[in-house]
Amino acid sequence: MANSPHGGVLKDLFARDAPRQSELLAEAETLPALTLTERHLCDLELILNGGFSPLEGFMTEKDFTSVVETLRLADGALFSMPITLDVDQKQIDDLGIKPGAKITLRDLRDDRNLAILTVEDVYRPDKTNEAVKVFGSDDDTHPGVKHLFNVAKEFYVGGKLEAIQRLEHYDFLELRFSPAELRAHFNKLGWQKVVAFQTRNPMHRAHRELTVRAARSQQANVLIHPVVGLTKPGDIDHFTRVRVYKALLPRYPNGMGALALLPLAMRMGGPREALWHAVIRKNHGATHFIVGRDHAGPGKNKNGKDHYGPYDAQHLVQQYQEELGIKMVEFQEMIYIPDRDEYMPANEIPEGTRTLNISGTELRHRLRTGKEIPAWFSYPEVVKVLREQNPLPREKGFTVFLTGYQNSGKDNIARALQVTLNQDGGRPVSMLLGETVRHELSQELGFTRKDRDLNISRIAFVASELTKAGAAVIAAPIAPFEDARRQARESVERNGNFFLIHVATPLEYCEKTDRRGVYAKARAGEIKGFTGVDDPYEAPVNPDLVVDLEKQNVRSIVHEIILLLEGRGLLDRF
Ligand SMILES: Nc1ncnc2c1ncn2[C@@H]1O[C@H](COP(=O)(O)OS(=O)(=O)O)[C@@H](OP(=O)(O)O)[C@H]1O
């Protein structure tokens, strides 16, 4: 049997309200609707499916104050994290949010109505007190504090919820289990004891050894229960992590491990967060919960010290585990002993034993540079997933952006560069010549500054998307304005390397060698606002390379560009 839910009853509001779904759907259409943020959606999903049992809605002022001050709801049940719905004055006025009113809660991603909230109260929290009591300080280097002060709105709305329909997910559906589903799963498997492991990071061999040991010590099974809602800014995206967990799962002894995803919005609240995590795992049927060193820690504070002591979280969970009815398993750091080719808990290793470790920084370095990641540290199938997510420079796209006067030779350089890159292979090469873009993307645009800027921003958008997809992009518009070129760089650099090449062939030379007679027409006033004649060209301030076709030939210029690309490892073969 799975562990009993916190408070004895699983508050599965989806199940409770399912018989009234059509009625609630119709009612929701008639009510003012509040569009929820990503964070609200995570909280809502876990209130509606019972992950936050015994909650049946967002906290009223009475519950909020009690949780902040005493780690308990007003009725005395343990609950360490405030779960609040924040709104601003305009939303209160526009939607008529007041005690007794009903509000539809809507999904920002697809506009579906998810729940109806019956407002009990609207209150203005003391955020500084909340930060200090919940997170331990008002230092906004803490992501939870930062959210509270900079993102959360001024008022909280408390009240009970009625569930209309589930949030739609499109990724890893087979791994998304509600508490009821997970409990049924454990019961089906006959699992009596389940040790839950919380994580927001990829898992390597040390984590596998640790969880297996934890399970064996309790004669239990393991639930890998990673957070796929919101984690710490800068974390590895959940898509990659879930692929890692899936790759790791077969490495557990036969039938020992299960994997389920938790759509939680973490607050990085250390001890209080650990206790909250334990409640959530109990609601999902776990009997044991692993709490490690610096559990849900947010990192360093403004004085460069950790926000929490390394074992604060363990101490708090320990204090309440009996009352809560879920047993904490302490996470001992697992260290590799090369002479025995095995992992051991840090506190059991005899002094003087040779050990090996790879730090997070070192791992990132090895992934970036393609250096070996040994099998004692991680399984090859896990490393493969991480490598796919950290392509080496030679596997990444880039953009070469040539700017210069009409007939400066930029188009010829672009074509010769295209041939050279095609010869070497490895990536698709995409050309965005000024003329092609004007014909395919910007037919309606003229040559005012506004139109030229819009033309360049379209080129930048396409170049950026192609760069993301791994192509070598060669763009060659006149692009006479610094600002537009800078924005193009910013846009592409979100996805890969950007090289600005100033084709600085002097205007006189461009004009002298113009076989198409375009400059002559511009001089004669037949073309107005022509760059170099009666419209400005701002020379780039920080080009990556300056070339000049009056002094160099196309071949030597292309060679210079190739050297530039090589210098960044983009053309490496090995
Ligand atoms: N007023 C004016 N100023 C500059 N250029 C003009 C103008 N009118 C037409 N053309 C022809 O349009 C081509 C340049 O367009 P671009 O898209 O590269 O210019 S920009 O980057 O948007 O400023 C370029 O053509 P190609 O040389 O065939 O590319 C110009 O000859």
C-alpha cells in the first residue's frame, strides 16, 4: 500500500469535480477570467491533483499568516510553503475580485479554462516578513526572494477551487503521474515502501549508487521524482534532464526504480522547501524521502556565503518526519574509490583512501570541449544525451554577415564563401543576399531608414533561426546602419556565432567598377536615397574583419574569413 496522503485524504479535485465538469465548463464561460502565469499553473496543477493535499485552493490570509509564522495551516496541519495567488489592483478592479466573487482561472498557453476560484479574501501581504520568515532573509540574490519582490504582485487572493479540466502537456506524457495515478501504480506493483528522490539536475553514477543504497537500507523501491516545472534559473532544461533519467533507469537493479515527473515550481527555499517536498512525496505515496546536503539550496548570498547551512534542511525534516509520516533518508555524498572501482558514502571512507571526483564546472568544461567523461563518473548513454545538448563548435550553426556599399564585392565574396563551405561539408549553407531578400521577404519595402531597418531585422530573424538549426548562414545586405547591425548580432548570438565583415571597398572604386550603371542612375537622380550617393553609410564600429576588394581579391578575402571561422573551432573536423 502506498503511504497515506497528508491529512489522511487525497484532495484530488479533478476526481471530486469530474461529475460536474460540463456544468463547470459552462459556468466558467460566464465568469471574469484571470490568466495564470507559469508559476501559478504549476501550483494550480498540484492543488487540483492533490499533490499539495490538504490544500483545496490558494491560501487565505489566515492560512498564509499561519504558514509563514508557524509552518502550519490555520487548522494545525503542517505546511511550510505559502501557496498564494498574486494579483495587482488593476486585475482586482477589472475582474471584480472580492469576497464571494467567482473567477475563472485560465491557462496562458492555450486559453483553456482550468478551474473556478470562489474568492474568500483579498489581502496585501507583508512581503519582507514573508521573505525573512520563509526564505530566511530579504536578500534578493535568493531566487525565491527575488520573485517575491520583483515578480509577485501586490495582493494575494485566497479561496477554494473547483476543477474543470487538466492542464494539457505535450511532452513525456507516459511519465506524468498524478498522485492518484502514482499510488495506483505502486499498488499494482505491490510496492509497500518507496524512497522518493527529488532532483533538478542530471543524474550520474553517484546518484544511482546513492538511491540504490538508500532503497536497500530501507528494503524499499526507488521513485526518481524530478521537478519539471520551474527550477533554479540557469538549470539544464527539463527535456534534456528527462532524457537523462530515462537513459539511467535501466541501470537500476531489475524492477527497483520508477520514474515520474513532478510539475512543481520550486522556490529554492532550503529547509522549508525540503519539508514541503516531503509533504508532496507523501501525497504521491512515497514512504521515504531522501534529503541531501543543501537540499533545494539557492547558492550564494550577497556576501558570497551559502544562504543555508548544509544540513539545515535535514534538521528541519528530521524534526517533523514523525508527525508527517514520511521517513527521511539522509543523503550521504557518494565518492568514487578507483582502487576498488566502487562508490562509497563519504563518511565510510577510511582516511588516506584514494578518491576521484569530477566537479560540475569540470563536467561542463568537458562537455564544451568534447573531452572524455569517464565511465566511472557517468554512463555512456547518459553522456550521449548531455553531449547532444552541448554540441561542439563544429556542430553548431553560425552567421557571416557582410556589410558594405552596393558593388563593394560582398555578393561575390558571399558566393565564393558558399562554395568553399559547401566543399568542406558538415553543415547546410544558407545564403541571404540583399537582392534575394528584397525579392523573397521584403518586396513591399523601400529604402527609407525605417524600411532598411525592418529589412535587416527580417534578415536577422531568419539568420538567427537558421543558425539555431545548425546552418552556416551568409547574409550580404548593404546594412548601412550600426544600430540595425548591432541588433542583428544580438539576435543571432542567442543561437550561435555571428561575424560582422565590413567589406570596406571605397565608394569611388565601387562606382568605377559598376557595370550595371546603378550608381550612374543614382547620380542622375533616377534612384533616390541611394547609399553612398544621397544616403549615409555608417562604417561598423566593431567589425570582426575588414576587407577591401580594391586591395585584395575574393580568394584571399574568403581565406581570411575561413581562418576566422577556424579560429573559433567552427570548422574543426576532429
Ligand atoms: N535607394 C537605394 N539605396 C540602396 N540600394 C538600393 C536603392 N534602391 C535600390 N537599391 C538596390 O537594392 C539593393 C540593396 O538593398 P539592401 O536590402 O541590401 O539594402 S539595405 O541593407 O536594406 O539598406 C541593391 O541591389 P543589389 O546590388 O542587386 O543587391 C541596390 O542596387
